[in-house]
Amino acid sequence: MKRFIYAGVFALSISVMSCQENKKEEETVPEAVKTAFQKKYPGENDPDWEKDDHGYWESHFKKDGEKYRADFNADGTWVETENDVKKKELPEVILNIIERDYSEYEITEVEHVQSATKGEFFDVEFKQKGKNKDVMFKPDGTVIK
């Protein structure tokens, strides 16, 4: 019986520490980032924050029922915002290019991206051996290198 009690106390302790760790991470989001997010997405008051491998602050939030991710530099500069879309939501010109040039690949992910440096584009990920292949298309079908 004592084992069960100790196991329960241990599990509860781990759970509490995990929650504290998440709270601590959120508290470290720079104020400039939070302010820039609120300015760009007014009314979105509850984003989940994490720092990604590139050093960007990622906010995960929902807008009109859709999941979005917006990236910011530590100084609050917006980098990009993206959300998943279905293949059928791609512009027809992109669908035609995929059929013509990438028909041997399976699509694993499609994202609609608004970028501070590249503008609007669609990031299409194709499955292949090793690392998957990402191709970025402008809405008119132009491939971004």
C-alpha cells in the first residue's frame, strides 16, 4: 500500500514541476514579443509560447477556428505566420505544377505562409527518402528558391 502512496506522490510531484516549468517558460517571453503579437493579432489573448530551434519566439493560437503559428524575433520583429491547409485549397496553378513536376511524390504537409521577407507563399512538403523535400510556391505558381 505504501508503494502506491509513494508512486502517487511521485507522479503528483512530477506533474506539478512540469506545470511550473511551462509557466516559467511563458514568463520569459520578452515583453516586446508579446506587444508585437497583440499589435498584429488584436483580440488573440491566449497564445501558447515556445522558443524554436532558430531562436524565434513561436506563438500558437487559433483564429476563426484555424490553428496558426506566428514567429517573432526577441526584439518583437514579426518573421512569419503560417497555418496548415489542405491540398485542395491550393491555387489551381500550383496544383497543375504539382501534377506536372512532382506527381511521383506524396504530399505530407501544405502550409499557407505570410512572411516578412518572402511575402505570401505555400510551403508544400513532399515525402522522399531521407529528408522530405519542401517546395515554396508563390500564389501565381512561381517557385521560391
